[in-house]
Amino acid sequence: MYFTEFNNGDATQPGYGMINASAGWESADKHWTATAWVRNAADKFAFANNIISAPLYANVRVGTLMPPRTYGLTLGYQF
């Protein structure tokens, strides 16, 4: 993947896959819900974006990373 419109070789990243998953439960009366979830389950290191900010100064790269593995439980109640 190229991060610039000119397809510069110094602002690239190989392709990758991201695994996200969730499983949910709902009560019989449909009032309560619970959902367990995980994002980036394989804890993949990947850039969200990347640019060369100063090509005249040793090609300083600036960018952000995708979040690491995160997981949680979401509880809900419907009135």
C-alpha cells in the first residue's frame, strides 16, 4: 500500500489482514443484551497513515499506528 499520491517507495506498507470479532446474547424478554468483542485479535502492527514530512532532511516519516489488540464487554438494557 502506498501512502502518497506519487507511489513513493519510502512511504509504503505491505498488505495485511485485521481480525475483529464479536459474540452477543439477548435475554428472552429482549430487555438485556451482552456483547463480547475483540479488535485486532492477532495484535497486528500496522500503520494507519504515513507521510514523508521533510524530504530534504533525511526523509523524516510521520504517521500513526493502528490500535493494538483491544477487547471488552458491552452491556445494554432497553426500556
